[in-house]
Amino acid sequence: MARMTAYCILFVALGIALFCSGCATFAMRGHRCNGVPMRVMLLDRNAYNLRRKLPGPMPELKYITIHNTANRVSAVEERNYLNNRRDNVSVSFHYAVDEKEVVQLIPDDQHAWHAGDGTGDGNMKSISIEICRSLCRDKENHLYLRSEENAVRFTAWLLKKHGLGVDCLRMHKDWSGKNCPHRILEADSWDDFKKRVAAAM
Ligand SMILES: [Zn+2]
């Protein structure tokens, strides 16, 4: 009888565990934005991140700023790297897009440190999108090209979501002169990028 009771408890515990992991999987699954799967994996709100990466509410949303990561890693890896950085540099961004998905790090109504213009409009009034894999070239170039295509589709979705047009798109370079997004700048394809976004809206 004691053994039966033990089995029953085990079954119930297993059921609860399975149910909860099912919920977690569902929450992690996220949704699609213009065909691009999105996962919300917000930065941890620990004391360090609050001080260095999550400065506070965005006073007004007027722009979306496009970046290249100047790195080879995936969107989730970019997110996890930023989440764990402890080097006393104030840097953060809202979204990272790779060939598979978009990962959200910061809510749209919060501003971030991504534009290099201090408390100017780049940091204070724009949502940042990092296009990943920008150092993938030659045999891996397809990873960048697919990441950029996903960024085109996602940017179109995000502009529409906030009632903005392609005239509200900016490059990181526009705010601070930095050579970013370096792939779009070296290909001289910014106008083409905006046309592709407009076509995807
Ligand atoms: Zn940038």
C-alpha cells in the first residue's frame, strides 16, 4: 500500500513537471514577425544590467537604427554575451537577428545604449536592430545574407507595428559616424536595404 502511494505521488509529480515544462516551451516558442520567428529573451534585470544596459523609458519613438554586429555568432549568442558582460561599458541593444530568428533583449518602450550619441536622438528615440554574422564571409557568407534578409522582413514588421515609415530608418553611422552597419556601408546598399524593407511592408 505504501508503495502504491509512493507511485501515485511520483505520477502526480511527473505530471506537474511535464505540464510546467510544456508551458515553458510554449513561452520560449514566441511568435513570427513577417515570417521571421521571434523569441523574447529580455536581459536579466540585475543591478549591473540595470546600471549599464537598461537605462530607462524611451521618451519618444521616432526611428529604427540598423547595426551590424561585426561578429560571427548567432542572435542568441549575442544576447547571452551582452547579458553576461561585466566590463563597465554602457552598451545595449533591442533586437539581434540571424539566419534563423530574431531575439528581443529590451522592450520597445525602453531606450538603449547603441548609437554612440550620448543622450541624442539615436540612443533616446530609436529602437536598435543588430544584424548578426556580419563577419561571415566566403563559404559562410550565406549566413550573413540570410540574416540580412530576415532583418529586412523584421524591420518592415517593426516599422508597421509602430506606425513608422522607411524614412524613419537610420544607420548607426548617421548618429555617431561609426562604420556601422559595416556590410551595408561597404556594399553601398543602404538605399537598396530601405527599398527591400518598403517592399516587405
Ligand atoms: Zn552599430
